[in-house]
Amino acid sequence: MSPDLERTPRNLLVSERSSFLDQKNRISSQLDQLHFNYKVCVLLPECSSAPSHLDSALNTFSSFYLIRKLPLYELLDTHFLETVRHGGVSGLSYRTRLDEDNCVALMPNGRLSLSLDKDSFELLGVEGKPSRFNHRTKSRFVVCVDLTDSSMAPGGRGYQRLVTGLTSRLPLKTDFLMSLPAGGGASVQALLSRYDWSEHRPEVSSCSLTDLLCPAPLTSDPPAPLTSDPHRLLEWLGAVHAAVSCENSSSSFLSSLVCPEPNKKLSHALRVSVCGLLSHQDVQKLIQEIRVYLSVSPPGSASWASVTLHGFVDSPVSWGGEEHGVLRGGDNFLSLMMFPDQSYLLHLATGAHDTCPP
Amino acid sequence: MSVFMDLNVNYTADKSQLQSLIETAAHLGFSTVAINYVFEPTVKKKQEIPAPTAISELMDPLPVVQGRSRPIRVLNRLTIVMSDASHFRPTAVEYRRFDLLAVQPTTEKLFHAACMIYDVDIICISVTEKLPFFFKRAPVNGAIERGLVFEVSYSAAIRDSTRRRYTIANAVCLMETCKGKVRPLPVPPLDLRGPYDITNLGLLFGLSDGEAKEAVSSTCRSVVLHAETRKTASGIIYTVKSCSDSPPADCKSRLHPVSQSSGWLMVNE
């Protein structure tokens, strides 16, 4: 038995081609289904600096909070639950690894998902089910609670059981990232005042690239359909965003990645990334601004733009609130290639331990 | 999955080198390491089993694991390289000072004894040379049923191409014999590698993705728990009522020693 070394880790890639002008396009709902966004990367060809409206969209992403050593029973605090019931509050445990530790996610629709190891789950004593991604032994369990449900109202049986579990049986404390709807800061001041917290703005970094090799069909006018394998296109895009050389020179063994053929050299391009706990509204707004930028650009300059949205690797949930896992990697990302005629090419990708993207 | 563990960090007398190894392990993402004291008894002269250094003397405070907020956990482990049955003394008091116990058998008879009888946690398989014996399914299955695990070291595979061939060949042979039931602990004596790198190396040994990852996490956890049980639980006393109306004094109790440590479990029928 010789191991099949050419077999790469299993991944799922869904590709879709549509147009923003098509009534039936699902782009909005698809974007909304990736709940926890860590990074958005934008690549603009033939552009050395972002135009002002785009720049302001990039720099006005909403801030988020980092609360250190938050005991989880605080998420069931009566006042906090009121805020959760209004919707829009999302949170994720920070510096917890999905395949090693206990991870927590609070989705904007009020669902709380706890991904626990065996010992923690048995201690907590709340109903849950084994993870879909257990290998042979059941070593990971998932507890899903709908905080907006009537049984989770303060005083309800489900609520009492969970609060008792989190206070006396399994007093979990974790660093917690939280994103609130606009104007929601005041309602959680009481919670924040009890712990060490800090407010952060998503970090923006931009880089102007020169002499960038890019697949030729993208640069033709109108852009020709891409015949190359989507995996190779995404590999090239990933290499550009990760600043990995695509020259495949004989003197370097670090990277043998190349730009898909046929390719063309761009004189300059702009690469921008925003990192943090990003909200859907900000991402949708950014995409809108890029659409406007493409439509008003003179022909022959910007013939395409790419936006890649990365989900958190250690989030217990990914597409549509379904369970997410980490085997050798926990990628879940979305890559949107936009064109001036308002058409787009969308790629939704996940790793081995994940459900199929929508 | 559980936390990543490296249960074979070779002990060196050089304290600063050991400290830097533990720091490297914490930096790579291992949450637990075990310092391995290798003891190779020879017939010629009587040797003392080394006494483990207390962890608090070794390093205080322990470094925090990268990406998490807890410090690394350090255990002590004893590996006995056996060329004779007398080398393993089950009643030795010195073994109790170690958290984990491992044997490295060098003959087929000792391998069989280690799998079926010896009260240990890990059986080390040396894969850098051609083994003098073949793996038989019966002792391997016996070992698995008892909760033992097999350990395959990969450090030589990293350094030397000839040894790499032997390592992969022997490891694959072990997997084939046991039809994937064996869950090895690939761990390096000296050169530490990250847990995901070890997972990838496990693929070369014929493990699947899930098995390779388990080898660095869940399997290690079960070994540590097995060791804790071995050290604490030593016997079962169960009482049987001889007849329903007679007073309690007539109840018989039976003593079943499992191993000669302290502590007994009471079970009533």
C-alpha cells in the first residue's frame, strides 16, 4: 500500500457566473451566509491608488470589541439577551483553536453555537450532538442554542440549565470578539464595564504592485470567458494577495506557482486588505463601491476587479450556520471577480471539514 | 480532536537546552510534552533508573502555548530499552516517579510479552534499522485491546535518506499488519516539528488524514489517561452476597489485584 501523495487535501469549490443586473442573482444572500469574516482582499488592476469613494469605504468599516477572559454565562445576561433579540450582534471566541479547544460563536440571528471537546461537553450537561467531523471516536460535540427561542427566556428551563452549566459545572472563560449593530454600544456597556475590553478598528493595508502578471482573458476588452481551471485562477489570486512570487525562477525553491497561461503583464495594480471582525453591511457597501468604480472607469483601464472574503479558520460555523471543522486547514472563503458590464464570477470554497457552500 | 501533544522530548542534562526544547514545543503549538528518560540496562553492571527532575525545578513559569492562553504541560516519561525479560521490573518503585512508561522491545518474544502482559503505556518500535522480527496480528491486537499504543519515531526520516526509506518501509509494514487499527505516535527525539507537519508525515506512513491527525492528538490523550489509570487504579474488590437472609458478616468479598500500586476499587454486586 503506497500512499497517494498526489492527492491534495479534500476541498469543495462552487463556481457561479451571473450578473448583478439579473433579478435572480443570489450574491447578497450568499455573502450573508458567511457569518464571520476575517479578511477582505481587493485587487484592482491598472490602478496605483484607490479613488476617494473607495478609499472612504475601505476606511470606514465598523469597529468591533475584544473582551478578555469573558465568562460565557455573561452571554446569557438578561440585558445582553435583550440586545441579542433585536438582532445584529455577532461574536466569536478569540485565540481558541477549533481542533483543540472549546470554541464559541454567536450568530446575528441569535443562535449560540458551542464546539466542545468530550470532557467539556460531558461536564456541561446540556443537550448537544456529536460533531459531523468526528473520525473514529466521538471527541468533539456541538451544542446549538437559539437564544431568541421562548425556552431560552430568563427563567425558562433551557435557560436555567445552560446558565447552571456555564456557572457551576463548566465555567468557561474565553477572549471574545464582538460586533454590534450601529448604536448598539450603549446597550452592552454594563457587560463591558465588568471586564477588560478594547475597541478595535479593522486594519487596512494597501500595496501598489508593478509589473504584475495576470491571466490574459481578464484584460481583454470585453473580458473573454476564463477557460483555465478555477483552481489555478484562485491559486494565482491567492499568490498575489499573499505576496508570493509567480515567476517560478530556477534559483528559488520556495514557490513553483505560476500565472495561468495565456497571461499579460499589468503595469500597475493595487492590492488592499482589511482585517478584523468585519460586518456584512460594510462588505456589501464595499462591493457596491467597486461596482460603481468599474462602471465609471474609462474603457481600457479597469477591466475587472477582485474581492476575496475570508472566513475565520477557527469559527465553529461557516456557510449558513452549518458546522465547520479544521482537518489540516479550515479555509472557507468567497472570491468575487467583477466586470464593468456588471457580470461577475463567484467562487465559494471550503476545506475538508465543511458543508457545501450555497 | 484534542490538544496536540509531543510525548517524546529527549532528556538532556543540559538544562538550558531542555528549556529551549520546551519553549520550541510551546511555540509550535504543542499543549503537552513528555520528557523522555531512556534507560538501557546492560547485563554487565547494575544501573540505576534515572530519577526525573521536578518540572518546577526545570522551568518556572512554563511558556504559554502559541495561539492559546494556557501554559504548556510537561510530563515525565521513562523508556526502557529491553533486550532481556529481566530488564522490565513491574514492581519497581522507581517507575512510579514517571507519568508515562514505555518499553522498546528488541526481540520477538519481548515484543509479544510487552503487547500482552507488561503494564506499560507505549511500545516503541525502532524503525531506523531492519527489525529482527515481524509484526504478528495477535500480539498487536492484544496490545490495542489493552489500550496500549505503538510509537514510531520519525526524526531519522527527516535527516537521512537511507533511514527515511527504512522508517517509511517499517512504518508501512506495521500499518499493513494491523490493517490500520494501530494508531502510532510519531514523535521526534530531537528535531521538533509542528503538529500539522507530523500529520502530513503520517500520510507517508500509510495513515489517512483523520488517523494521522489523531496520532498527534486523541491517541496521545488516551495514552496519558491510560497512564493515569495505570498509576492510580490497582485492583478491584467486589462483594457477593452469599445468601439473601444472612447478615452482612457472611458476605464474601474477593480481592483482585491488577497491579501492585496503591489504591483499590470497590465494586458491589
